[in-house]
Amino acid sequence: FSDYCRPSIRLAALMSAPSIIVFTHDSIGVGEDGPTHQPVEQLAAMRAIPGLIVLRPGDANEAIYAWKAALRQPKRPTSLVLTRQNMPTLDRTKYAPASGVERGGYVLIDAPGGKPDVLLMATGSELSRACEAYDQLAAAGIKARVISMPSFELFEDQDAAYREKVLPSSVTARVAVEAGIRQCWDRYLGFNGGFVGMKSYGGSAPAQTVFEKMGITAAAVVEEAKRVLGKK
């Protein structure tokens, strides 16, 4: 829980001290430890600290580049946010190189022709669920783009042209998936965007059971994508 050291993190940001703070057990994936140990609001709370970079990688390869990005920060502290549970390592022959992490957000896999109907944004352990949803939407004839967004702060450091390339303003059908609360995603979702994540506290059960109980699944992402597209 970042709250236990929040004053120190805030002071590091205020002093422009390039510290690296590593957190684990980042979501309801903690499972049997129960809701008292599931930090559903902590990502939003850390993203609210000016001058702090929050990095939540989506697989082992992204974790490598997240660490590199943290080491390269001359004046800003970085919170590296990792999971407790095992995560799949994405096949980079199918998906874009993980080096995109260093830009905060990047197109992981795109719709054929690069013209998506809907944008799917995800971080951390939910990135693989967005990829599953991409495949299911493709099977239903819906063109999606999956965007890995491990760091809002690094993404905002990029120029407007890059951000527009990743998140084209012409595509207003957007869905974010993260095992935390929606707060802070609205800047990218807009008024019409959808969110698959936490609206309350978690529960005590095996991680996969809790994810299903909370509705954070590939199927839920598909349904939300259809809803924002007006196909439901």
C-alpha cells in the first residue's frame, strides 16, 4: 500500500529526487488476502501526485523496459507497480515491441488497415484481457486497437502528434480496463467511453474468482466495447 509511505513519495516528487519505489500486490489479484489488502484506489492516488511517474507494466518484457525508463529519470521519482499473481508473457511476434513502454503508451496490436472502430486501453495484469477481447471482437467483425498504457505521465511527455497517433481523436468509442477505480481514466475516455474495473472493494477468494466476481474479464470488455459502439 503506497499510503504507508505516501509522505515520502510526495516529498521525493517535490524535491525532484529520482527515487525508484517498487510496489507489488497491486490489485484484487492478491486474492485470498481479501479486500483489506486489495489496493483498488492506490493507482489513482499515486497518479494524483504531481511529479511522480507511475509505471504498471503488462508483462515481463514491459517490466524490463519500465525499469529502464525509471533508471533514466533525472529529476522525477518512479513508482514501479507490479502484480502478485503470475501473468502471461505476450508473444512479441504478434504484438508490438515492449520498448513502447518508454513512451508511456503505445499501440500493442492494431485493427487491420490501422482504422479501428474502438480503442481498448489497459495496464498491468489486465493487458492480456484486453488482448483476448481484441480477438473476440475481431471474430464478431469489430475492429479494435489495443493500447498498452503503463504510464500516463510518460505518455503525456510525448508530443501531441504521437499522442494523436496512438489515441486518434476521431475514434470516440473507447474502453479502459484496469483492476482499480475509474478515476483519472476519464481524460482518455471522454464522455462516451466505457470502463471495466473496480467500483467497490474486492473480496476474499482465489484471484481468478475475484476477477470474475468483479466483472473484470475479456467478455466484459467485449460487452463494454459493443455498448460504446451502440451495438448492444
